[in-house]
Amino acid sequence: MGPRRRPDPLPAALLLVGALLGGCHDPVRACEDEGGEWIEDACWPGLSERACPAGTSPRVGAGGCVPVGHGATRACPHGFEAAADGWGCAPVYATGCQPGFKPVLGEAGCVRIDDCQRAFPPAAATIFVDDDYSAAEVDATHFASLQAAVAAAPAGAHLAIERGVYEGVLVLERPMTLEGRCAAGTLLGDLMAGWSVVVEAGVSAGLSHVSFGNYAGGIQVREGGSLDASHLYLGQVGSLGLAAFGPGAVLRAREVVIQDTLPGSDGSDGIPVLARGGGTVSLSEGWIHGYYQGAGVAFEAGSRVTFERVIAERGFPGGSGTRALAMLADAGGRIEARTSLFRQSGQAGFHLDGEGTLLLAEEVIVHDLAELPSGTARGRVLEVYDGAEAQISGFTFRSGGDVAVLVSKGRAFLDTGVIRGATTAGGVVETNAGAAVTAGGELGLTDVALLEQAADAVVALGPSVLVAREILAHRTHIATGEARGIGLAVMDGATGRVEDYTVWEAGWVGVQTAGAGSRLEAERLGVIGTRPVSETQRGLGLLVHDAGTLLLSESRVRGTDGLGLTVGHESGGVSTGGAAGVEHSILEDNTVGLNTQGIVALEVVEGLPAQLPPDRLLVSEDTLFRENLVRIASERVVLPSPPSFSP
């Protein structure tokens, strides 16, 4: 509902009398029907008085509890289900699968990697390969050597490969299809070569129902070539699994299992899926387990890696600075993920770096990130740097470490999600911040719940831009060594615009704006139940200092165990100011409603000017104070330590 200016009491009273006498308009009921609250003969934006259940949020102007985030405003897709704690989605899949089986999203039990009982050879087969053929059985269409069969096969041939072990690099120079009887018993590869299968430039081919392993190389498609691959198993593959190199190289894979992709002797690579130099690799219904650099990697402009209904898990570092990321794009590469699960990545989830680099993700879950012992790991779900861009819709992030989402000199737009801090077995919250934007980056958040962060829910550090709407920041904490616990911070020259943003039970400060050039415009902001740190560090609902600016409208600050709105700071004889304007808002049930320090002066005005004057707290006449122990005070406060995030 659009909050209304407080009407003149007399007309409101007359309307109420008319309604009681049988008139056609009841303003109280009309107000409540639109999510408002009738207070002192006027309709104000409502705010739930009760604790909201998991998956919902109190919100100014809604009156009651409203759904928020993944699994609430949008149902979990097939393969996911509502999380047990009510926040976000959780994957449905099996763990501990035995050899020959794999997990599949949406299946509670393990599924066979391949159907070894299917009809074979296929009716389309024109060449037959069996390493058990005797010399007398070999002819123009029957071969004991797969290499010999490939070399002799004409364009368009369909090779049926019986169970067996077939060594040697397969170089496909003409269009053909290779089909094994069953991935569980048909093994390809050359233990001494870098690749097992190479599709040459301009060649289109098919490959299915075979396996690779024992440190053999994987599959490479070269410039202009294409390969359709399905029902493959790659186990302990050396260096690279599926790769497309060069413009127009395309590798389309489905129902493929890639386990333990190992790094080279120098510690590099160890990448299950790689696109480089303009190549494209897509993987659907796949399972990736065990890798060193990144489960899916796209380098250079025009390169693309796409995951759909993929489970990627268990990344660990190799050497030469490898980070074991879920997906990585660099130098203009593009990665996409749809309805996929990423868990136990060694250091981070998605990493993007460089102008033109792009991530498109929809319905993804990232959790159980592992902090590495080197001390350089950060446990971040999303990193966006130096001109890269991320667009994510429908997500559940559960992480530990530094900050779940970090945008530095890049752009990220996230909607319909849950970002939840990880906790130790002892219940200690590990994640320091939910989302942060720094160094000229841009961050957009819509319909996101940020829960249990150890220091901050959302941070913008200048000269960055933050735009957020329909947000819940619930239960920020004081991290070990971090005197913070803030629901929203806009600092050091950053600008922010928020609407329908609720900070519920912040650990110390609900909202902080500080630093020259920092400006936060907040409409329908709700700050509820901000907690104190100690007897000397009182809860601060809203805090403006060091030349920061806050413009607050149609908002409510309720239940702060301390100071509702503080502007300015004074310590050691040094006084810093700030500018704040409050209109059409309610400050209620706080220990202190308004608090000014040092050089800041308080003025009551009819309406806010277009430009707020420095070192002033302007409060409009239609701002309501109710049930505060003290309406106005001038108390000194202890400031939170400043946040910082390094790439």
C-alpha cells in the first residue's frame, strides 16, 4: 500500500462517525485492508506486531508477515524442496553412491550411470568393434582395434563398440558416431597422451556409452568442430575432462559423470569442464565430484560453459594458486547455471573477473564452502570483479568465511534468494557479511533474505551503488574481533536506495550511514528490535555520522534497546556531523527516539527541502513519536569498527 500523509483529524473523525451511523465508508477498515494501521485518527504504514515465521518477514506497509526469498515468493523447482528450517530451498539427491551409480537432482536414491541391459548393437551401426575379435573375424566392417576402426571409417559411419579396453588417442577427422555398449565396461583412453578423444576442426561427431579413466586425458573439440556426448563416465581423468577450444568449437554433453579430475604435474588445470578461445561446452544432468581449479571454467571472449541440472561437489586445491571454485569466468568468458547444486567447493562458488565476463544463473544452491588452510581462502559464494557482471534469480546460499557476495568494480543483480551464514558445531556464526559492494561496483538486490550474518547483512563502500528492495536482514551478530552487527551500512562515499527493507534484530546497529558523499534514501524501511552489545554500547536503530546523509520516509523504527535515530558523533573533543531528514515515519517503543551529538542541530519542519543542509536533523511535523521512554536526547555513542573487504 502507498502510505498516506496524515490527514487532518477533524475530517477523519467525521468520516469515522459517518461510518458508525451507517455511512458507506469505514476509514479504519479501509486502512487495515490495505496493510495500514490506524493511529491517532490517521492511516499509517502498518508493521506486524508479532514474530514472523520462517520464510516470511515483517514489512512496513504490509501490516502482517509477507513471504520473502527463495522457496517462499517462488516455489522450489523440481530437484529442490523447501529447506527444513523454512528458509530457502534444499537439494533432493542421494549421497554415498557406489561405483556404477550417481546422484541425480530430484531422486532420493542413487541411479545407475548407464543402462547395460539396453539393446545392442544399435540398428544404425555400420562398423563393429570388439577387442575379443580374432584375426579371422576382422574385416572391412569388424575391428578389434578402435583406433583402426576410426581410421578406416567413412564420413557418417556409426561405430558400435563392445565391452573392452581400447587404448590410443582417437582423432576424429570425419563426421562419425561412436557408441559403446555400456559406460561401465567400455573403457577408452591412452595413459601416455594428453587426450583420449580429439574432434578436429570443422568435424561433427557423436560419442556415448563409454568411459575414460586411470589418468588418461579427456575429450577435446577444436575450432569449428562439434560433439554430442551422452552417458559417459570420466574417472581420474588427467588435467581436463570436457574441453572446447577455439571459435565455433561446441561440446554438448548430457548424463555425464566426471570424477576426480586431476591436476597436471605443475599443479595446474584439474578442470572437469573448460571452454577457451571462443569454445562452448554445455553439460546437463551431470555429476562432477572432485576437482582442483573449477568445476566449470570459461576463459576469453566468446567462450561459454553452461550447467543445467548439474551436481558439482568436492573441490580442493592443487597447486600454483588453484582455488577449487565451483564455476569461473575470466577475460570475457561466460558461465551459466540452471537448477544446479554446488557444494564443498574449496574456496568459493562463482568467480568472475574482467570486462565482458558474465554469469547467468537461475535456481541454484551453493553451500558448505570450505575455508582452506593456506589462510588465503575466503569461503565466498560469489565474487564479481573489474567490469564483470552477474545476474542470479532464485538462489539459496549457505556459506562460511568472509563475505557471501562481494562485488568490486563489477555489477551484480540478485533476486529471489536466501543468503544464510554458516555456523560451527558450537553454534558460532562464521560468515562475516551477507553481501558487500566496493570500489565503484554496483549491487542490486530484490526479494532477498539475509540471515545470521556475523557482522553485517549488506554493506556498500564508496563510491559504489546499492539498490535494494523487498529485503529482510535478520539477526546480525557481533563477530569475533569485529565490533559490528549491522543490518545495512552505506559508507565512504557510497550511495544507496532501498525500499521495503526490514532490519529485524540487528546485533548492534540497524542502519549506518557515514563518510563524506555517502547517501542513503530509504522508503518503507523497518528497523525492529535492535539489540545492545553491552551496558555501555547501546543498540542503535539508525546511525548517521562523519558527514553521511540519510533520507527516511514512510518508515518505522521500533523497539530499539537504546537509541532510535542518532545523528553526529563526538569523542575526545572532536565532533563530526551528518545530515538526516525524516518524514511520514514513526519512531516507537525505543529507549530514546531521537539522539543528536556535537554540532548537529534538530529542527522540526513542515516538509523536507530538496537538499538537506549539513549537520542538521530535520523531522517533518507529520512524523509520529509513540511509547518511547525518552523522545529526544544527546547521548554519546560508541561507533562500530569500519568494515573492509579485500578481493
